[in-house]
Amino acid sequence: MPYAVNPVDSNPIYFDASSTDAPPVLFLHGSALSRSIWRGLGYVRAFEPEFSTIRMDLRGHGRSSKPHAATDYSMEAMLGDVNAVLDATGHDSVHIVGYSFGARVGLALAARSPHKVRSLSMLGGTHAIEAGQLAALFFDGYLEVLKAGDIEGFISGMETGGGKLDPATRLAFASNDPLALAAYFEATESGAGISEILLRQISTPALLMTGTRDWPRIEHSRIMESLMPDARLVELPGRMHGGTLFPVEPIVDEILPFIRSHEKA
């Protein structure tokens, strides 16, 4: 399996990429998931062969490096990983489809290196970081459970609060290193979001898709749509954050025409 190496800290980042000349789409998964979620839920099948797909494991996830220090999970490090994968696959720019934290990484890349992002599709994404939002998303005490090395306890806590996970998501969660995940979450909560001033300067074409029951992200998405020069919000009726990606059809029915239009442009 191919991997790229972040030139700053030498962490290996694993990825899958289809070897075609079709326009490239980079998929960025959410917290505690991995690149496999995109194939497991059917996104790869929907995009190929019209598009060349790249699916990477963000650091701390999947087969990529799993350091145990929160300082290793800065946004700068994450963007360095993305750039290393782009270099390894030979792409100067890509369309990005990101879910949750992956959407935040895509937004950060569009803000800092707009020439590398042809279009940005944010699924359940946000520009803001609010204290306690991860505990609200998972459950109270989730970080202590992970620091104790109890990944099954983390999964059980999630299912107690939010219902049984689908098999693909549960498998992805179970494959995590709990100490690496704890460090990643600590860095996520202490990081800085993207200011509203900067949002006004992000001219990358953006498609925002967020569930109407995904609070506070739905409100954040409405703010992003109002501030970003070329952003459009599609609200997903009744969906909570964990249900953003599935069912797949309403998602790809919006994203595919969006990417096609900006690839032609």
C-alpha cells in the first residue's frame, strides 16, 4: 500500500489512489474513522471511473502514523500530510470531499493554499471550534475512557448515547489506537478555528451539506454560506452529525454535478 512521508516530522501517511487521468478527488474522513469509510459506504463506486479518487488516512487514524502527543496533531501537521500525499500522487490541485474534521482540513487548505483546491465539498463541517463540542458529539468522559486505553468503552459510550453504529463505522472505530485518538482530540479542542474575516476571503467554490439536527454545525454552515463568496448550503433534513454520510444517494446527487461544473470551469 502506498504511503507519503511528511517532510517536517517524517510521519508516514498511507493512502489509496486510483491510477487514472480523470480529474482527482481527495476524500478526507472524520474523527476516529479511516480512508476505508469511503469505499465501505459506496462513495468510491459513485465517483469512479469518472473521477480519480485519493483516500488518505489522516495521522492518528487507519494505517498512518499514530503519535501519542497532542502537539503532533496541529493543523499545520495535517496540512503537511495532505501536501505530501498530493506530491506522492503527482497532483498540483484536487477537488476535496471532507467529512467532519476532514472538512475542516479541507477548509484550512483552501484558506492557506487556494491554488491547490479546485472545489470543496464540506459534509458536516464547521469553521468554528467550541468548548465541549466533542463531549456533546460523543459522551461525557470520552477522553478519560480513551486515555485509559479502552477503545471498546469509547464505542459503547457512543452507542449508548446515539444508537448502534453501522458495521463499517464500528469497524473503523475499533481499529483505532485509543491513546493516539486521545492526543488527536486534545489537539482538536485546543486548536483555533477559521475566523469570519478569513471566511470572507476564501473564494474556492464550496458546497456545504449539513444535517438539520446536526447542532451547532448547521448554524455554522449557515454562517459560512453567508460569508464565503462562492458557497452554497444544502441542508439534510433530519440528519444528525453521525448520519451525515448515509444514505449516500442524496449526497452524491449534489456533489457530482457540483464538481463537474467546476471541473469544466
